Amino acid sequence: SNLAASALSCLMWVELESWLKSSEHAATATLPAAFSDLLPHFLVEPEDEFIVKNKPVTLTCRSTPATQIYFKCNGEWVHQDDHLIERTVDPATALPVMQVTIDITRQQVEKIFGLDDYWCQCVAWSTTGTQKSQKAYIRIAYLRKNFEEEPQGKEVALDQEVLLRCHPPEGVPQAEVEWQRNEDVIDPVSDPNFFITADHNLVIKKARLADTGNYTCVAKNIVARRKSTSATVLVYVNGGWSTWTTWSSCSAVCGRGWQKRSRSCTNPTPLNGGTSCEGQNVQKSACVATCPVDGGWSEWSKWSACGADCSMWRTRECTQPSPGTGGKECQGLDLQSLNCTSEQCPQTVSGAEDVALYVGMVAVALCLTLLLIVVVLVYRRKKEGLDADVADSSILTTGFQPMGIKPSKPENSHLLTIQPDLTTTTTSYQGTLRSRHDATGKFSMTNGPLLDPLPNGSHTLHNGKLNPDPAEFVSRLSTQTYFKTLPRDVANTSYGTFNFLGGRLTIPNTGISLLIPPEAIPRGKIYEIYLTVQRKEDLRLPLAGCQTLLSPVVSCGPPGVVLSRPVILSMDHCSDACLDNWAIRLKKQNYEGAWEDVLLMGEELVSEPYYCQLEAETCRLFSEHLGTFALVGESLHMGAAKRLRLVLFSDAYCSTLEYNIRVYCMDDTQDVFKEVMQMERQLGGRLIDEPHVLLFKDSYHNLRLSIHDMPQAHWRSKLLAGYQEIPFYHIWNGSQRYLHCTFTLERLSLSTCELTCQLCVWQVEGEGQSFSLDFNIAKDTRAVDSEFLLMDSNTTALAGPSAFQIPYLIRQKICSSLDAPCPNGADWRMLAQRLKLERHMSFFASKASPTSVILDLWEAQHFHSGNINQLATVMADIGKQEAMIFLVSDGEC
């Protein structure tokens, strides 16, 4: 059969050749004789073409002089009917011009099998001979979808070279490649920092911060345009240390101390996940301060001779030793004079000068007598007015709260379990600050008294309770110039009136309290004291570098009151309580409103008026001055962490398919939690899970939250992204009290009420936590219950003995017994060890009554949960069991 086909093909070829020759002879007969010897040459030859989709391509061939033109494709002649012939005459040469076109379809090309491409060639005839044109190849154009190699994302350091590879998809014709950054075409001509290699790879010569972005390789030809997956290039900056600051002054005024210098990781600051600086940002060095030398007087010189004015004198000098290094100057006179005796005084003649002297002395005596009479009259009148206003003097020896309960005497009459006899109704004081015994000793401040006086100008002690209206107190307080910046938030303010018996102020559900120990207020003084928590958005603290706010901003006052011993301010903090990771400072606002560092944790000086005890979640501040305080922490390395509290709320009533879950992220302090609970209560929110605590590290990474493992048959998420993100600095600087994000879910049916899922919380490139949620959205439709807002239902202000667990007289006997050093160590030092307070031994030892300060701290720590019997057991272990200490009668109390 193959032989037969070949024979048939040869036969057709011979017939075609003969037909063409006969036509040629017929054509050449019409040519002018002058052109009969010319061979045809091509004016237009067929060129390579690509078939796009199903559109045919047209091949054109033009020749002169030519009698016939035919196309041959893949070795076979194209049928005469498929040729489109056009004959013209060249006006310049008068030669005949013939143009022939044919169409090639996709089906014709696809019939060719093998490695050879489909080609076509035209043949032109004249009377002299034939000419063949160049071959034109016809290919089917295409561009595959998948790239052979796509660019990969990279994280590179600043100024580093970046190579992004790209091998475009296979295609005909071969695809051209361009690069895009964030959808903008990259032009290496306009930006020489980019270079595209011959094999289509992109080179970034030196990575810049502006080069951070999504890079895409784009391949295109006449058929299609393909885009690779985007490759994210993140240009990070590794942190670098700034230069060291100068050394600070020595912390000790005299003797051995410390000085320090610091540097910050800001040269440059780490960006886009770059590594932080290695090493410490604070250096300490021991120093020795020259002690100040107070001046001392030399011996008096000998008396001088008696002068003409009948006086003699002697002198001394401040030279033994001379004051130095800031020491005090000598106190007293450096010159003394003395009248001479009559024998030593030179005799002078008495005359008119002596008479004038005597008259002057008499006049001075009369003036002094009149002045004394006036002073006595004024004093008696004021004394009578004050005594008329004092209704009850028992306020100086008892508390301020009405107490009518007289406890029965137990069998063992143990000191720590017997309350004092307070059957007498006590009194409360209303009015401005005034000394009880000194009618002229008003407490004053820079801009006037703390509170306005009563309308009649008197200050009266009234039997009964304190005015229960806190709004009235806040209103009066805010009218004073210094206190106009205080918040008028009655819910977060407490106040009371106190005398030497002390007392306690508490802001419920915030963990904030102020303990005023007995004898802290001088006897004879009565102070009206307030305690309030400031809103962080109302009072901005200047924070720099890695600093963050670790506590609420608390104000107690009035500032400037005279205290005989330190009060104890308790407030929550949100650090991990590891001083190796932090440099924690106590800041105080001065009268001008500026913030000052008054204490650095771990470097407290017992001689300073401030001292802190940092517990796991609470800070106890001993302060001899009232004012506005806050704890600010500076992380020493990336291991430092803040405690955050996650709280989840939803709508109490849900009647639609949509269901919102609000996730709050806040500092782990009770005051912020109280504020969120109050806000959700107003919104009608519902607490759907117990609060969770997580550690947020100083790693510059954002916090991500996502919800997973929902039953897909009943629920779906309406979020476009897989997670929500809270920026690192929004959490770390603490300027915003609480942040939250909302997850919007949709149930597929209104009958669906059960929801189970996982809440995942993690820092980018850090460890995360996962919390399981399982609740019924219809079973409990109660809003935020008041029980969460009334966990601390104690009275906000307690004065006198009712504010303390240890009775006042028993406390005095304990102090007198343990303050004196004991050879076997059974004194206040053992009490501190048993109560696990030995770290503060040096602070206790600096006080006149160490035992009293220890008991103050115990009262501050155990006001809500203290067991008086446990303290009694500690006292028994110390060995102080004599009856005069532990046994007391009702009469003594």
C-alpha cells in the first residue's frame, strides 16, 4: 500500500509540473521581449507567523516580473483555488507585478506530526526560469499556566544583596518577563538599584527599607499574561547601641554607693523583626562619695579690754573643722559682747545724754506692756470660740466610726483576739485641716487651704457618721487650684477624716488602698484625706525607649501634709516581678505637673522618704509624702514580660444569625478590669469565659488572635483574614487602658445555640496559648452580673481601731516588747523572718520602731484575708508569752 501511495504522489507531481509548464509557456508569451530574459525577484516574501487561538494567518508573496506564483507547504503544493491572485504593473519600470496570498488554519498546522514545524514557501515563474522564496514557519502560539520556578520570599538585612529567581512558563513565542513591586512595574533604568539578568532573575543590589514589599514575576506573550505568586521581601534592621551616657552622680551622699550610665538600642532601632542589641543597656559601677564635713567652732578668744562704751567682746572661728563637701556651717554667733563692771568702765560726765537715754527706756517699756495686753485679749477670745465649738474631745483617743459593740472577755484573754472597749460613741470631724490645740495652726498649701471653711468660719466636731455623699467632697476638692486636674470620678475616689489613731482608704474592686498607721498623723492634728485612681488617657506619662506603664496612676492627698511616719499605698502592677528583667522606677508628679523619678527598685536607700516592696501582683509603697504616683518599667532585655488579662464578652441577647465575640486585651490590674466590666454592663454584655492571663514579651512582635475548630456544619466566620492583630506598641506603651478586637461569627440556623471553638493567642514568632470555649448562647442571657463589680464590698473609709485587726493598746505593747534588741534574737528581727520580710531588714532597722513598721505592712497585706491567730502563733514561736504582753483586761482596752 505504501508503494502505491508513493507512486500516486509522484504521478500527481508530474501532472502539476506539466500543468505549470504549460501555463508558464502561455504566460511568457505575453511578456514584452525586452523583459523575457529577466528572472523573477521577490518584492515581498512570506514571514514566520503564530496562530493565536483559532484565528488563521495570512501569507503574502509578491514578485516581478512573474507569470505565475504558487505556494508549497510542507513539500506539497497548495491547491490553485486556495490562492488569491492580484496582478498589477509597476508604473516606474512597466514590469508586471504579481501578488499571491493564502490562509493557513490551525487545523492545517495540527495535522503535521513530528518534530518539524509547519512551513510554507512560494515559487515564482518567468519566461527565463523560477525563483523560490524563504521558508515561513507557522506555529500555534500558547503560554502555559505554571511557572517553572517562582520567586521565594526572603528576610534580608539592610544593604544586603537580594536575588529573586523566576523561570517563566513554557510558551510560543517565548514569554517576555517583567517584575512588579506592590503591583508597580520595576524599571531598572529609572532605579539602578534593580537589575534583571538575562535569565529573568531580579537582583536588588543593596536592600533598602523602601524595598520591603511583595514582588511578582510577570510573563506575557501574544497569547496570555501570567503572574507568579507574590514573594514578600522584608528588609529588617538589626538594632545598634547608642553611645553611653555620662556616669550619673554617686547614689550615696557619704561613703560607698553606686553610679550608672545607660545606652539605648536606637542606633539604629530594630525594625521589621531585626535582632535587638545584645548586652545590657545599663552599667553600674561602685563609687565612694566624700562625706560632708560639718563645721566646728574654735575656742573663744580672750575678752578684750573694756572700751569707752562700757563693753568688751571676744570672738571664735568656724575652723575646727572647717565645713567642707557640702557640710553645714557652724551654728551660733562668732562674736560675743559683755557690759563692763563699774570699776573697769571709764568714768564719764553725766549730762543731757543720760537723761535722753532714760526717757527712751521708759517709752519702750510702756509700748511692750500695751502690746502684751492686746495679745492676751486676742488669745482668750480665740480660745473661748474654739472651746465653744468642740462638742466631744474623745476624738483624740478613739476612732471616728460609731461603735456600740462591747465584746465579752474570752477565757484566755489573749491579746490578739480581744478588741478594745469602744462603747462610747465616737465623733467625726468636718471642715478644713486644723490643729486641735493650736487655733492658729491651719494647714495651708501654695494656693490656699485644702477645703473651703464652713460658712460661719468655725470648724466643729459633730457626733455621728461622716457625710456619706462623696460627690459633695469631690466637688469641694475640685474647686481648689491645685486639685482642678483631679478626675471627678466619684466611683473611683474615696475620702475620710483621720486623727492620730490612723485608718484606711480603699477604692473597691481596684486593689488600691491607703493605710494610715497609728501615730502617722501628729497628735492634735485632724486631716481630711482622699484617694483616687487617675485615668491613663487623662494623665499622660512621658515614656521613652523601652519604658512601659506597669501600674495605675494613683493620687492621694492633700500633698504637703505633715506625717510623723510613712503611710502605705497598695496598688496592683502587671510586670513579671523579676527585677533581673526590669529597671522599675517609681515616678511622682510634682507641684508643677512634671514627673520625677523618686525611687529605683532594688536600689532603695533607707534614708529616702520612699520605699517599695514588690510582690507578685502588688506593690506596697511606704511614703512620708502624699501625692500622685505610678510605676514605670524599662525592659533590660527581651525576656522582660508584662502580664496581660484576656476577657471575652458577647451580647446577652442574640436574635439574629450574626454573633459577635469581643476579646479585650488589658493590663492585668484590677482597676482596668473593673472599668471594662462597668462598660460592658452598660452595653448589656455577657461574660462568656473566665479571664485568662498571658505573658507579653518585649520582642517587638505584634499580638495575634484567631478562632479555630468551629463546627463547620453550624458556624462560619465572617472575617476575611485568618487572624486579627494588635500592634506591639499599642500594648507595650500602656497609653491605652484596654484594647479589643471583635470576631463576627454566623450561625447557619437560628436553632443553633451551642458553640465550641478554640481561641488562639500568640506573639509573632513566639509561643502562644490556646483556650477552649464551650457555651450556649441562649441558655444564660443575663447581662454582666453585679457580683463581679462587688467582689470588694468593704467600706471605702475606716478610721480609728476599726481599720486595723490588731487593737491599738495591744499593738503598743508588742512594739515595746520587740523593739528592744534581744541577745537570743527574739525581737523584731525574728518577727520579720517569720513573716518572710527579711529582705527589708535594713529598712525596718532605720525606723524608730521597727516592730511598728512590720505590723503596718502586715496590716496592709492581710486586711481582707489576715488570720489574727496565725500572727498570735508567730508571736508564741518567738517566745514572747509573758502575761503583760498577751493578756489584757477589758479596762485596759
